Amino acid sequence: MTEQERIEKLEEMVAHLSRIADDLSDVIARQDGDIARLNRKVDMLMRAEAAREADGANSIAVAHQPPPHW
């Protein structure tokens, strides 16, 4: 293999690795957005559940009630 062929092969490998790095970066950025969105939804659900439990302060929370067959 000539030196020129080796250089071309290395350039191809670098281009391929660069494309993979860019693709992975895009995936990570998308996942970061997804995680932020899911965290907001969990926070919203937690607030809604806390408000629901506060509204029914005199009732027993569903999690603490025995199943209906008991």
C-alpha cells in the first residue's frame, strides 16, 4: 500500500468517525430535550397529585386503601 493510499484510507476513516460523532451528538441533543420534557411532565403530575390529595384531605389516599376484595 502506497503512502497516498494510506493517507486516503485514514481520511476516509476520519470522515466516517466525524459523521458518527455528529450523529451521536444529534441523538444526545434530542434525548436531552426529551428528558427535559419528561421532567416537566413528571413535575406537573406530582403537583396535580399533591393538589388532588390536598383537596381530599379528609379521605384516605388511594395508595393507602385496601383493595376492594378485602
